[in-house]
Amino acid sequence: MVAIADIAAGSTIVRERPFFVMPRTISANSEEEHLRIMNGLVDFLHPDNKRAFFALRNSKGHTTSSQVKGIMDTNAFIAGPFPTFPAKYAGVARDISRVNHSCNPNAMHSFETATLTHVLRAVHAIRAGEEVTVSYLNDQLGMHDARQEELCRRYLFKCKCKSCRLTGLARTVSDVARMAINESAHPVCIMKDEAAFRVWLANGAVLGPSARDANGEHPLVAAEATWSAMEQEGCYEVMLWESVLLRLVRGYAALENEQAVRHYATKAAALRMAETGEDGGWLAVAENPRKTEAWAGRGEKRKV
């Protein structure tokens, strides 16, 4: 999938209903029964959709017992969850299922239960002519070798994205950055970082050495470093990115840095849009930094 025009961060790229949705695992007495159910779903498709389904790539080749299963295993995206149906579901679609993998993708997939649609949105701005990519990985923050192993095992290909082409010191730097993001995303680390940040705000948002914690880290600098790592790797950990950007917005509002507040609030709005289709109130912050709760009020306490 290639962009034919510039796409703004957070914008919807594709929205479409899948050919069909089915449980990722089916309670069947045998593999033959499982395949019969899967083949039956494909047989019920409209002829045009059936042709489009079989036009999708089967990366499994002859390693699976049927072409239909190979196409499903190669192209299915998560669907659901559905109320009163706790099983995990998957769906295959005409266009979205053609999106290739990258370890630093520029788009994000979601499924909207209310409309039964797969949605693909831009994580950041995409230029015309640029390929649109998503991550196929269960663990996007894995090290280079672990990512390659998972992709080879599940999809039988070796990734050659920008991150995977790195060698030597550059690859080590990338792996260390992903490891740092993973550690920062742990709930205990998030709580600790937020507690240190609240203390820093309460003490007047001081910029000097006195604001450093027992480990020699400055709360605002630490948040900057975590955000920089996420941007560098294109890995916006769901449990982490918004808490980090909230700290940056509040911190720079306390420091009366209007430009920085706009910058980070705009980033947060785009990621929220990519995940949910709504900006979560971040655009209002970007438009009026001075109206944020943390703005100013601490100037007399600050020390350089």
C-alpha cells in the first residue's frame, strides 16, 4: 500500500469492512473440521470478494494444509472485541490486508465494533509515494534478533525495514532504546516517574541540579529521553506514550514554554487520533497552551 497524496498525522487512511470475521480458534473435533468451516466461509463470499480474497498473498506456501488457511494466517487482522462474545476474532479485508510490515511503522490498525470496520490511521505524517506500513509483531519492542525470529516463524520472511537494516553500533543503539522504552512502560516505572514529576512541579519546576532525583535524573529530562527513544524507534507503547507526553506538556506549561507545549500536545493529539479517531482534548491544549492547568504560577520559585 502506497500513499498517493500526503497524509497528515492521525488521519484515516482506509476504513473497510472485512470479507468475513471468524474466531481465531474454533472448537472443532479435528483439523479437517476446522478447515471445512474456514473453506465454507470463503465459499459463501460474493464472487468479486472471493477473487479478491484469493488474490491476497499466502506467505505460508505449502507449510499449511490449505490455501485458505495460508491466506488467513498471512493477512488476518484482529477484530473485536464483541459484546457477550469473549473469543478472539480475526478478519481479512480487500485493501488493509495488503499493508506490509515494518518494525517502525507509520500507521496503526484498529477495529471498530460499532461499525464492524477495520481502520488504518497514520501515526505520523506520510508523504506521497511513501509505503504505508504497520507492525505484525506481538512484541514490537523486542530486540533485532527476537523480531527477526518471530517474523520468520510466523510469516516466513526476514524484515528489511529501516531498523532491521542497521548494523554494528547503530543496531546496538536501537536495541538499547527499545529496551529502555520497554522498561519505562512497566506500571511500576510509570508510577515512580509520575510521582517524581509531581514532586518537581510542587517544588516550583526548578531547572537546576537540585531538581535531580537520587539517580541523578531530572524528571523533565527523563521524559524527554523516553519520548525521543519512542520517536527514534517508531514504537509508541500504548501504556506509556500518553503519560510521557502529559508530563512534557505540564512541565513546559509550568515553565511557560508555549512552543514546547504546542509541539507535544500536537504529537499527543495525532497519536490519540491514530488509536481512537478522536484527539482526546489534546488539540485544545495545543491551540491554547496558556489555559492549561499547569501554566505559570511558579516563576518566583524557579532557580536556574
